[in-house]
Amino acid sequence: PIGFSDSISICNATNLLLDAGTAGATYLWSTGETTQTIAVTESGLYTVIADINGCLLYDTTYVDGSLGGGVVWVPNTFTPNGNGLNETFCPVGNDLTEMHLTIFDRWGMLLYETKSINGCWDGKFKGNVVQQDVYVWKMEYRSRCGGDKQERRIGHVLVIR
């Protein structure tokens, strides 16, 4: 065999290269590619056959997850001013399975809460637009890549009018 692990996770990765590692051989991957290395962007079963002067080496590995899986991006500013651009505060993540987002003012009063993975704050509290200021957010989440482990992040967001 070529030496692949039985499975590889691409969670939290920005790229993954599978390398058949046998210089001077000819290659045939299950993707149809014929190079020594291939870039992997999706989960699935990957197989390669390396031909070294008629001697065939074969290996396979299962790639699990998705690129960037388990990574969450949170903006630090938004402008809920009605112009249709950047109107909501929305954390974005790959492979999230659960999310609990809360927004507080500087005195700790809860202004917004959602348990929706796609939840976004519109900059309002009790139907009224909040003033331009810095607000604290807390996010607890789980991702397919993190298993049962609950992650927690705290930060701030600036509301600009």
C-alpha cells in the first residue's frame, strides 16, 4: 500500500492534498486525475493506483467533513440603517449542528437571543432600533466536525447608523 490512513478529516482545514508519494510512477485516482497529488475539497472515498514499471500499488482513504468545517466567522460591525446593505449581524459557520446566540448591551441586558443556526440580529430591541454603540455577543455552538464538544465564543459588535 501507499500508506494512507483509513480516514482523514478535513475539518478546520483550508486545504488538503493527498499524495501518492511514489515519485516516477504513473497514477490513476478515483477522481480521474493522473498526478502524484490531488487537492481534496469534498468528503468521500478516494482511491489511487500507482504503477511503477508494471508493479501496481493501491491505496484508499475516506475523507470526512468539509473544508473549513467547524470554523465560525463573526463580523465585528454592521449597519442596520435600512439601505439594504449589511443590515444584520449573522455569525456564519460550516457544518454547524447547533447554535445559541445572545446579544447584550453594555450593562448586561439581554437584547436578542436565538437558537437557530441561521439566526441573525437585526439591530432591534422590542421592535425599536438600538442606538449606535458596541454590543456584546455570546455564542455557543456544536459542529459536525467537533462531535459532541460544545464551543463557546464571546466578542463584541459595533452597530453603526
